[in-house]
Amino acid sequence: QAGPPQQALRTYVPRSRRGMAGAFQPEGPTEEEFELYQQLDKRGWKCGVHDPDFAEPLEATLHLDKGFSYSLRLECEDESLNFSRALAHLAFEPRDQIRDGRGLALVDQSASGGGTPGGAGGGGDGVHLLVADNYEERDALLRLLACLRDDPRRLRARKKKAMLGCLPAPHCGASSCVSVPKGMVPRRKKKKAKDDAEKSGLSLPRESASLGAGGAPAMSREPKPPLPGMEVVREYVKQEWDKTVAFRSRRPSSTNLTSFLRATPKAGGLSPAPPTVSAKTSGSVLDAERCGILLGRLFDSLDAELPETASFSSGQEPRGPERWPKNLADIFCVGGLGGMVSFQQFWIALEDLLMCRQLWEEPGLQKYLKDGASPGGVSLGNWRWFLVQVQDEAREVVESAEAQLRKLSAPDITGAGHLSLYGLSRYLCSLANAFFDPRRCKMNNDMTRPLCEYWISSAHHVHCDLGGIAGRAAAASDELHQCAETASIGCSSDAAAEPKGALEAVLRSSCRAVGLALDWVQQGRSGGSLHVLLQQDRMPLAEALQVVEGNAFKATSMPLILVLHLGRLSAAQSSRVPAALSEGLGPRLFRGSRDEGTATRATASASMGLGNLPSPEDARDHVIVVLAPAAKGWDPSLEPDAPPALRPAPSTSTTMSGGEGDRADVLGVWQEASKNFTIWTGAPLDSHFPNQLLDEVSVNFLPCDELRALEKGKNQQMLEYHRQYMTMAFPVATRTAPANFNLATAWSCGVQMAAVGLTLGGDDGAVLAHTGRFYQDNGGCGYVLKPMHMRMEVGRQLTDAVPTAPDRLRLDLRLLAARAVPCLGEAMGLVSVSVSIWGAPGDCSRQVYKPARPVGPGLLAWPEALPAEDGTTPKPMSFAIAVPSAAVLVLELMELDTTAGGARRIAFFAAPVDGLRQGLRWAPLWSLSATGEPRPTRFGPMSGVLVHAVIKTEPRMAIPR
């Protein structure tokens, strides 16, 4: 048989030994050699070992180990042929006489006698004969090994320069850069026995054991017996896989920067693997990005069959060709594979993310899944019983079960028309089965009631300094943790670094009562201008009003209450504020009742003793101005930082500094301005709860420490008072050390506005509780109608029974598993989960599952929630809640930060307790930006926790007058 073409073997010559002849030799590795270097380093080079006793070469893998020096390690199916040697002690020789010119000899020069070649057809002591797929691959390996042996630092330096100096790109003109390889080195065709072994369980590297790094320990585990009915699902998924592979092979390779970076191994530091590889050169494999898109399509195709109430809440990212399916590539982007995934690996990841095994072993599903009549599926009768007994669904949902099953097709249903385990998993882990009632995610409240009958999303006047050092560090950390989400929230990282970015984020998050602390910045001896004080930074008032004008009504059209704090201004300086408001907001300023319908509602409000309070519908798309009281020493966040002994004594005056004449002039300016737009004055809450004049509206302000005292001693008086009058509760803390309080305490007392300090972002539990109250409820518009016992109903007579609080309830909660959870770094570590109740002081509680490691690719499960070996249900988390209408449930996932120490929140879910649904439910996971703005995680609707909730109520007795 003919051997390889006769040609001189190119060898690498070190720079120190080059002469004139060396100038015409290649200076470094080619693209194929560089790809081969990555293959040796990451997953090994598949080859054969020549043994005269066998007709076919023995299968082996050659690895390149890095340390202080390179070394080669050979792993052969015959363990007696395994070896490991330093690269500097080896010589490399081609053996054209072996296997049609595909032979390669590794000669150990440190062995006795310097290594005896042992003839052309065999190996002697210290000689190992390898067999490549073809002679081109053999020659590339020879050149690469010689290069690494003679100049170990050369390829590393070339790699570093390519990554930092010039990103690899096609047609790159820099001669010193290594461009992206156009294709992977062809791999040896595996024998049928090897293919069968792969089907039994293809392993991944242990270090890729997380969603962040792309893999999971489950992908290297021993295969478990298939579940009933999952063989059909595997065939369906294989068909979709083959279609994607065939489609991929017809398309040109993608060379854009995004695909390049997504295919980059996160661990290691070498130049990245090629972004795409054709099916012809890589076999039945796909790049990680296309695997993520396919995974998203398999989970997302249920949308067409979902009922109308299963639509996304206002805060959720819409489905379609968005970013989140591509982000699922992180499940597969592992350094050991270079981002290339086989079908077996894809199937293992899909099976884990479906959580089918957890559902199959769930005690509450045993009698519906394993009744014998429909093995591996749920019959129509069992499905109806499941909706009634476990899910506690309404009658219309149960009656429509048959119609819903008819709309499904295989593999969501079995051949007998039963709901398959695959279809059950996709339904239970979808927003149609959300833990929080999807019907409340749309605007469902009566928006024509007076403002005092709503809870209003409120932000304190201490806003995050995104332009400062601390703010930029927080924004940078947030951008690193949520790398792909800047585009989804509508702002760039450059824009977020400006001071106005914090105010924009507050308005985008649907806060409808926003505090602004005004300050005066002196410019020269006689000049100056009004500014807004954030935390430590400032921005011009005119610029802040432009931000309000441009962003206040993008997310919702409900009215904005602009609370101005003038305590840092003099009388003369505060007199300039009305003109600035008129110039900056103009027609946006609310001017009171004008049309007939508004006047009728105002008359009804006055008849109930509610004064001239408008409704949200009356003031839609307008700004209502409120002036906060300016008492000295009352709000620490408005005072200059000083030791307590040096602070001035608190003053009971509610006017700004200045002489009597100045204050009279300022009062005249504001009274004149009130003829053009509505201005509500503020005052500290009087603990005697006096009635206000019907023709005037005044907003009370209540520090959180006084709120706690009133809640203990005068809870019922607080409820009665806030049926008619408005109050804003705020935290008591300095600007340099901001803090929050239990917002639900204010809500349980009927207080309409509990101002949260968003400066702490996602590091504060109160921000999570605030998000749970307003992010989804009533369409996320920032206004939530208070329960009936906290409102003043029209037509109620004195002899009628007083509306009482909703029934007490007990919530038993068990967290089955969480999937598609983002992590802090390259690999997910120990993750704990906690569930908290933010409510009235007697209802607050917190329970935690101990930290656990992932059990699959992006799959988390905790031993406390797993069924016992005998199938019994474990003990759930239990919460007794006396005032469920004001309580908020917060579920947090915390990962141990091995770099900085301690635990950091990686995702959360929060919702009002009175809107939670019983049964096996899906809790979608969210994240918070550095400014406290909620948004879905980078994995979109795929990210969530499957919970089992049991809700029991205890009725109350109505109290007669």
C-alpha cells in the first residue's frame, strides 16, 4: 500500500538556533496545531497504540499536563501500556511503516540506553508507538510536541498576546495573533463497541459541575434506569436534535464576537475553542449556543396550549427569540468539551431539568402516576382528581381539563391520550402553574377609589450613587453577576454609571411615590442652583425633573406622587422650587378635578369623610406634589453627619430656615403656585389621630421607630385612621449608613406608603419584600387596593358588622427542586435556600434548608425536602400567619462565596401571601440590580423552584357595632 506523499517533515527550530535557513521555517504553531494544543490540554487526543499481538490498535488517549513543565500522559485500554513522562525527556519520530504512514514513536530518552527504537514495526524499551487517524494529524502533533519541548513558553506567550492584544477574528492582519481555528482536528471514528459504551453514559469533567461552568456532576454519574414513557420522549428529542444538526451543517460557521465569546471555556485561560463546528468534522454534536436554543424550544413550545390566564406578569421577560435561550448555553459550555455537546450529554441535561425523577418519586403524585391503568402517565380522571385534591383549582379549571388535554400532542401525551411525565413536568414548571395567582398579575383592582385606599409603591429619598466610587463598584459587580441583562432593562452600562441612572431605575421599577431631597449648590459668591441629593452625589433639579418627565409613565400610567424634602434649603432658596416644577414638568402636574366623572367621585369621597382625595384614575399620567415636613433633627438622612452630642436639638417647627418675613414670602409663593397645580403639605403624624379639614389634603409622615410603638399600643386606631387619611412611613438612618425596616408592619396598620431605601439593592430583605408586594400584583402598576377591612366602604351603616381581617392561615411549604439557577463564579458551590414571612410583627418568621451542592446540570435539591426511603413525606416548613393580607413571602437562594467569604444572594422569589396557590406550584426566580430594580434571571422563565404548598385557613368572627 502506498504511504504518505514524500515531503520534508517541517520541524520547529528554536529562535536561538535559527540561521538563514531557519528564517524560511514556520515560526509558530498553525491554527490546526493550536486547536490540537487545546484538545491535548482539555479533553485529550484520541489515538491508537500499536501492539504486534493485536490486529487493530488499542484505543488510548494522550493528555498534555501543565505545571512547572509540560508532561505527556498516555491512558490505554491496556493499563500496562500507560505512562507519564516529562516532555523534555521525550523525542518524537515519525514511523511511516506503521499503519499506512500514521505511526508516531514517543522515545523516552531518560530510559536505559537512551531508548531503543526497536525496529520499524515495533517498540522497544522506552518506546511507545502511537497511531493517528491520518498522517496530516500525525505531522501536526509532531510539530506541536517539538515546539512545546524546545520552547515551552512560546505558545503560552502567543496565546496571551492573542487574548489581550487582539481578539481572534477572521482575516486578522496581525501576524503575531493566532486567529480562530476554522475547524476542529478530525477525530478518529469510534468502534461500535465504543459507541455502545458512550450510550451507556458519557462523562464530563468533574470541574464543570455547575450551571455557571456549564456542566454538572449528574452528567458524569452512572446512568439510572429509564422512567416509564421517557423512551418515547427520548426519540422525539433525538429527532429534534437531528434536525438541528442537519440545519447546522447547511449554515456557514458563525464568526461574530458574541458566538466566539460564548464558546470560550470559562476555566483555563487559553484562547477559545472555535465557536461552531460543522457536523461533517465533529459528528453528531452541536455547539453550546445551539444546544441552549434547542433546550429553550423544548421547554417553551407549551405556550400555545396554555390558558389565557397563564400570560407573563408585567415584570417577566417576553418569550420568543430573546436572549434567555442563548444563555442556556452556559449549561453546556464546559472547558473540557470546548463548548461541543453530544446528544447523550444533552439528554442527561434535559432529563435533569425536566425534574421527572423528582416528580416520579414525589409522594403526592404516587397514586396519580402509578395507579396501573396508565403507567408513566396521568389519565383524564386522575388528572381531574389531581386538580381538585392537590391543586385546589376552581371548578371551571377542572371542567376544562379534557379540552386542555385534547389540545396537546405527543410527547406531552401518551398513545392512550394520557398526560405523560414529560407533559406533566412542563406544565408544573410553567407560569400557567405559577405559585402566585396569574390572574392577579393583570390589573384587576378598582382604580376609581380614593388614594387612601391603596398601598402605594414608595421609594425613600436616599438614592444610590451610581456615579460614585461605591456605586460604580456595585454596578460593576452587578454587571459581572448578571452579565447579559443590561440590554433587557433598557439601559447601557455607561448610562447606568451616571447619577441619573439610579433615579431612572426607581421610576422603571414602578415606584409611584418617590422622594427627592433638595439641596443648594453654591456657584460663585452670589450664584447657585437647586440640586437633588442622591446618597452623597448630587444632580441638578432640572435634570432630575427631565428624568421624571421621560421615565415616570413608561412602565405604568398610574399617577406619580413626588415627595419633596426642603429641609436643607433656606426660605429664599425654597421659593425657587415652584418655578422649577412648572418649567420641568409643565402639563404633567396634576391640577385637581376637572371633568364631571372626577367631580362625582370627589363628592362621594367627601361624603365618606375622605376630603378631596382623587383616585388613581383621576390623576392618571400626572404628578402630584407633596411637601414633606422640614423639622430639624427629625429625619437623620437630611442632617449633616456629626456626633450625637454635637447635633442640634430637635425642633417642632415644620418650616424651613429663615426669618419671619422670608417664611411669609415663601408661603405666598407656594400658595400662588397651588392655583396652577395641586400641592399637598406634609406634617408629622399626631399620635392622637385628629381629624383633618374636608377641603384640604395633608399627608402624614411617620418614622419607623414611632410606627413600631404605635403598632404595639394603638393598632386598631391606626387602622381606623388610615381608612381616611394618608401617611408615609420612612426609615430612620443616616445617608452614609442607610437601612430599612419591616415594611409589612406599616401595611398591616393601613399605612399607604412605606418608603423603602433602594440604596442597598438586592442585599436588603426589605427591598425583596417591597418587590414581592408590588412587582406582580395588580399588573405591577405600583397601586394595590387594600383589603376591605382597611377601607371606608360607601353605604355601610353604623349597625352593620365591621369588616374583619381575612381568615388566619397556616402555610406548609416544601421546596422540591430548583433549576437553571445562576451562580457567582465559574462553578456553583454550596447553595442554601431560605423562606421568610414579612408581615405583622407576630407573623414574621424565617426557615432555612442547609447548603447543598447541585445534583444535576443547573439542578438543586435539598435533603430536607426529599422523601424518605419508605416513601413518607418529609416535614415541611410551617408558617402561622394572622394577617395574611399584609404578609409577603420571600424565597431566597444563597450561595457560599468562596472568594469574598460569606453567602451571597443569587436569586429570589417574592409574592403576597394572600395570592399564593395551593399544590405543586412553580415559583419563578428573579434578581435585583444594584439600584434595586427587579428583573428575571439571565435564564428567563427556565429559572425557578418547584414547591409543594398546603394552605389551611382558620375563620374569624365578625365583630358587631
